[in-house]
Amino acid sequence: MTTATAIGTTQVYRVYIKAPPQAIWDAITKSEWTERYGYGGKVDYDLRPGGAYTGYTSDGMRAAGAPEIGVDGEVLEVDPPRKLVQTFRMAMDDAMRAQGFTRLTYEIEERKNGVTRVTLTHELGDTPALALLMSGGMEDQGAGGGWSWVLSGLKTLLETGQSLDPAGHQ
Amino acid sequence: MTDDDLVFKALADPTRRFLLDLLFQRDGRTLTELESELDMTRFGVMKHLRVLEDAGLVVARRSGREKLHFLNPIPIQLIHHRWIDKYRERHASALLDLKTQLEDMA
């Protein structure tokens, strides 16, 4: 992405993973999994409407000077292992923090042959910096590849037990 | 067909690549908006969108009465990992070997 106009206010990502819905639910909501793909930090989910969500930075990010809390938000809707709706705000960057909360929806649907379809809808509203980050537009600056990188990492981890990009979250 | 086959087949057509470019420029468009950019019948555009959806490159979401089309970059990312990173790594390591050999000779 080179221009801000290339980024819509809603982003939709879909990936097919050969794993049961419960495994995907756990991989999204439990630290033992979230530390192994994507940005690689622990998470705290209070899985009830109104519950708090905290996404922590990884050890590597803190070693580079990041604060303890990377993202925060509130759980809005919980239907395990099928649907999770929450708010989401980048808390570690003042500019993105000031742009406020966005809305994330995970839809986890069982398909044939042990395949599960994961659809992530990120309603970004007026948060151009976060939209750029989550679309992968800051990957070359070392800010990770956004949702497609996170979800590809989730797929690789659940299908192979390996991390897609071990260097990405040390 | 495998997932990769569906993606390569979808990408093999210039109209479908053009539709992806349109969504890259601005995501979440209706069929009517996409159709206005193409010299093609509505039915023709629908057929192309269907191929893109089957390959996972486009995800359609309902928003009120409208059906919006979103570009999903993940299948292209997976192809990239599978077909491009792999060969680029080999290519890069061959160059590094060459560099080491040349430096050893010097």
C-alpha cells in the first residue's frame, strides 16, 4: 500500500485452516497459542459481553522499548467456538490510541473434511494509521505484516505446529 | 482443484485481475459500482466475481440491503510463501555462496 486512499474503512480477511473450530478459538483467546504466531504477545480475554481484552507486547517488542500493553478493548459478543466480537485499539502508539476503538469480528465456521473457515472483519472507522498497520502497509518498517500475516501464521501453526515467522516475534 | 489451482486460475484472467485492482484501490464495493468500471454485462461481472470468491480472493459481505465485495489478500500471501519465498531463498543463498567463494579466492 502506498497511499492512504488505497485503504477502506473495513477490512475483511478469510483463511481456511485444517483444524477444528475449538482449536482456532483457543489459538485466538489463549496466551499459550498467541505467543506462537503473529505479533507473539500474551492475551487476556474476559470472555463475556463487557469483559476486558488486553493484548500484551512480546518480550522482543518490550526489549525494543515498547510498553507492556500493545492493544486493548472490550468483549462485545461471545459464542464459542463460533463467533467473537470485540473492540480493539492500538494502545502502544499515542497517535493510534487517540484514534480510538475499532471493532473486530471473528467468524469461525466448520466446513467439510476437517476444514474450518475463519473470517475476520475489522471495522476501522476513521483510523487511517491503524488501517495501514493492519493491512500490512508498515511491514517494511518492521511493524509486522498485519492481519494477513497474523492469520497466515495462525494457519501454519495449527496445521504444522511450526511458527511461520519465528524471527517476527522474538 | 486444489486451493492453489483455484487462485492461479482466478488470476489468469485480465478482467479478474482488474477487479482485484479496483478493490485494492477502494475496498467494499457493490456489484453495480464494479460493473460501472467495466465494459461488460452485469452477468459477466457476476461470473468473474464468483470465480474470485471461489478462490477466496474476494469475500462478499452483506451490509443492510447491499452486498459489498472485499479483497482478501491471504490466498496471494500463501502463494507467495509457497512459491516465491522458497525460490528466492534458494536464489539468495546461492548468491551468498558465490560471494563467499569469490572472497575466499581473493
